[in-house]
Amino acid sequence: MKIAVTYENGEVFQHFGHTETFKVYQVEDGKVVSSQIIGSDGSGHEALAGLLAGKDIDVLICGGIGGGAQAALQEQGIELCAGASGSADEAVEAYLRGELVNTGANCDHHEHHEEKHDCGESCGSCAGCHTDPGFTGKNVGKKVRTHYRGTFNDGTQFDASYDRGEPLEFVCGAGMMIRGFDAAVANMEVGETVNVHLMPHEAYGEIDPRAVFTVEIAQMPGSENLSAGQRVYLQSAQGYPVPVTVKAKDEKTITFDANHEMAGKELNFEITLTEVLDQ
């Protein structure tokens, strides 16, 4: 069985029609045996269903998706599991355990107050907002593989490729990784290990108070069933699904936080460059 996940910076990308890369997992006997990252070749929306069918994909895991694309996937016989977020690897493991369900976008709210950038998407869901147009280095533009361990300043580990048993593969400088991670790898030698400390602006950005907003429950059907701490999706004015966290709720109003879960945090990475695939 092959499972494809809309992929960006190690996480489930949140808008199927704008997916630039998929991570494809080969599964045997209920376990992942290998994985690779493939490009979308510029395809969009319904055309992506044909691309995935051509790769013999059985299951697609994604964030938000439109009705036309859902129908196209159904026609191709591809099982859909929408509404996923967070780590792509963990989403696949959850699916294999039977814990991931197809929820789609949980809310349809067109007027949230999150600031937009020129890319047309919210900063938390668009890796392009974290890249530097003047990014340079001998590994920039090349497909590389790295092992890494990520920790907070108190030493708590939040992620590690070692736990998944395989290095992370990405194109250096292409915006698939946060800016500070790309910068660290840009001039590394194969076999070299570096330790970097990233400030928020080099990682997932500072916390933006404007991304925290409150609406009346009566104006958002379905929000009465949400609870504090829950992760859901709202739809932006441009039609993009935006992951948010329910920050607070009372009898009349509900408050959402559209900041990335790692926004405002200083991050530490131990990175080992294991291979440069494009020489």
C-alpha cells in the first residue's frame, strides 16, 4: 500500500490544491518500510488526483480540500483522509492505527482576522514566507538528507528524525524547511554535525496578537461543539483552510489563535548532513 501526504517542512500541508510536494510512504504488513518526497509537477486541484493515481497511491492524507478534488480522488479510487495536521509521519502512524478519520474542514468562516502576506496564505501555512530570496550556499537547490534532533531551551525534545529511523529528505533553500534549518545546512559537508540555536524569526515567527480573534458562537454554526485546546480549520477569505487552536470559549463567544503552534519559541537543532543526492 502507498500513502501520500501533502507535505511541507515535515508537516501536513494545509491546502491540497496548492501542494508542491507529497511525501509517499510504502507500507507493508501495517508498517512503513520506506518513504520518498515527490513534486506535484505544477499540477493543481483535480489534476493532482491523476498525478497520485499515476504513482499508484492508495490513500491521501491532507489538511483541507475542495469538493471537486475530493470527487476526482474518488473517481481514481484513492481513499481520502482530510483534516489532518501536525507531523506528516505521525499522521501516517495514526492512520495505520485506525485513529485518523476523514473530517475535512471543520468550520467554514470567511472573515477571520489573520494577517495575510503576498503569497496569499497565512504565514503559518506557507513555507515561502520563511525563505530568503538571497539564500546562498553550495547545497542550496540540491536534494539532501539530514538526521536531526530538535529541543527547546530547557532540553525537552520536540522532534527527532532518529525516532523515525530514517533521515529527513528535502531540497535545501526551497522553503520546505524553516529558514534557520535551511541556513544551517546550506554549506555543510556530508558527515558534518552542527548545533544551531534559532530565534523565533528564524523558525516559526513571533507570536502575532492580531492572529488571536474572538467571534460570536451564534455567527459560526458548529462552533458550539468545540472546546478549548481543540485544533480545527477555518476558511480564509481566499478560500484557504487555516489551522487554528480554540483558545477560550464561553456561553456567547469563542476565541481562536491562528499562530503556528511553535510561534514565539526559540529552537535548538543538532543536524548531521548524511547525504547530498544532487551532486
